[in-house]
Amino acid sequence: MPPAILGGAPAFPDGPPRWPRPDPATAAVLAAAAADGSWGRYHGPHVPALEADLAALHGVPHALTCASGTLAVETALRALRVGPGDEVILAGYDYEPNFLTVHAVGALPVLADVAPHNWNLDPAALDAAASPRTKAVLCSHLHGGLVPMPAVCAWAAARTVGVVEDASQATGATIAGKPAGTWGDVGTLSFGGTKLVTAGRGGALLFRERAPFQRARLWLHRGTQAWAPLGELAAALVRPQLAALAEGTVRRAGRVARLLRELAGVPGLTPFENVVDGVPAFYRVGFRFDPGAFGLTRAVFVAALRAEGVAFDAGFTSLHLGRSPSRFRAAGERPEVTAAGLGCVGLHHPVLWGDEEDVLRVAAAVRKVYAAREEVRGKL
Ligand SMILES: *Cc1c(COP(=O)(O)O)cnc(C)c1O
């Protein structure tokens, strides 16, 4: 059977599963909001209830919601008083808007190396990135990877440097016994349309201390008026998803374990590994792709799996590429950042909600493409 990219039948003829997934809880929230009019209010019950849920779920005293995860990251930096003249350390392989958000508050991004085993921020790279101007570390848990937060927090505490922990891709994860997003001085979440918990748009902040919480709340208001809030309806839609999050995290982790067992013999596709103890949340399942070993370029691999109806993507572009050197400070050689930008692939999460059969089909599609690699290379 040829792979779909050469005209064979795709593994998933209807393409990747839809997200957000069809859920009776969503329909119930929409009907209830239509009936009670809460969808159309400035101040209703849902936003305060969601903020209370977020705080309780994460075991922190304070949570805030806002219009996006990107705004949450900006608000977090402002809550730590990051501003002009300051430096913020982040991974050289990271979500590009986070880099731009450091500029948005007037600070300079400093790009640190990532760890070879999961291409997430490497705490061992912080020393090389530090300077007297370092005000904060901004770390994201990416593609099922977990940043070793105990090490990052210990490093930062010894220098009175703040920590923003972006758990947008790790909502529901646990690191060394604590929820992702609660290690940093401020944690951030996203409820964007592709995220594990979604309202189409939206974000949240988590705080252990009262002072940054108050600064964040002040920043998000003009007097009594919130200028970029989460809407009441969005908050109502997030609440049942949050209640189901723990179950979803376990389910996805089980599917990923099965998938990785099935893919174990495929050359050139090495799953991310975490060195810190924890339970990852899989917004994406990250892999280090080696074109030489697999026998296809990364772009062709992704195109071939997409043709199968499997939502593989290339990862991010390394942040230093194509950018004026005046826009960042580069800390050291950062060999893994370059490798990550060229070699990362990720499988998008919706297929992990399905039956075990679905991940077996994903694995079979990968093996089919691998088996046909020479033919694919010859024809493309
Ligand atoms: C999605 C995401 C965000 C925030 O995204 P919004 O679309 O603005 O809610 C922040 N960081 C990471 C790592 C993300 O994946």
C-alpha cells in the first residue's frame, strides 16, 4: 500500500480529529447561558467562578483571567516590574510571541541554550546568559517537554531574579509534585483555540504572592474597567473543561506511551525525554527528527504525514534567525537551539483524545512513510 503522498489511501481519510472536540458539556453551557442571559453581561458569575476554579485546581491563592495567553505573559513580566534596561532570559528555541513580548515591555531578550533531550530551556545554560541586568527568566514547557523548575527557581532565588512560567502548552502537567504554572513567581496559561483547554481566545495568570497579583490586576484595569478581559461566555465554556482536565491529562499520557512503544523501532524519530520528575501534558508530542536516519527531509516527512491525515508539524524557528542582532543578546554558542530549530517535529494533541486504535493508526502511518522513504524521495 503506497503512502497517501504517493496516491495511496490516507490513514485518516477525514483528516485529523476536530478541536475543540464535540462535548455535551459545551452545548449545555451555551444553552444555559442563552437561557439566563449571562452571556451578555459585563459582570456575571462565570469569570469570578473560573478564577476561583483556577486557583483551587493549581493550589495557589490568586488567579486572574485575561484576553489571551500572550497578554498573560506581558502582564506577568509587568507584574515582576520588568521594563526598559532590563534583560529577560528565555530559550533560544521558544514561542516567538514570547520573544516579542519581552520587547513589548521595553526589555531585551537574552537567548539561552536548550537541553539536548527535550529542546526546552536548560537550567545549566542560565549562568552563561546572566548579567547584572537580568531581571527575569521566562520559561515555557514545550511539546510535552518539562523545564526542570526546581533548578530554575533555585538559580533565580539565589540572584533575586523573577521567574515567569509559561504553562500554555502544559496546562494540567505536574513537575516534581506541583502543577505546572505554580513554580514561577507568575504562571501563565492560554485558552487559545488549539490549546488543551480552550475558549477560542483567552488566558490566565497564577500567583503565589499577593504583590505581583495586585500589580497584574492593576495593569489589566483602567480604573474599575478591565480593558482586555476574558468574556463571561468564554469563562463559562472553560469551566467544565478544567473540571475534566485531570482525566484528559491521564488519557493523553496513556496514548502517548502507547504511541511511543509503537514508534520505538523507527530510525530518526526520537521522542522528547524529561529529566525532571513529573507528568507532562501533551499539547504536542515533541520529537527530534534526524533526516539522515529517517531518509527524508523534515519538510517531506511532515507533508507525507499530513497527507495521511496525521497532524505533524515542524517546530518553531530558532529565535535568533533572520533577526537583527540588536534585538537580542545571544548567550554563548547555543548548539542545541540551532538543532531544535532545524530538527523539531510535533504531533498535535487532538488525536490523543481518541481511542487507542487512533494512535496505532498514527504509528502505522509513520511506519508506512518510513518503509516507502526511497520511493517518496525519488518521486518528490
Ligand atoms: C499558545 C501559547 C501562548 C499564548 O497564546 P495565545 O494564543 O495568545 O493565548 C503562549 N505561550 C506558548 C508556549 C503557547 O503555545
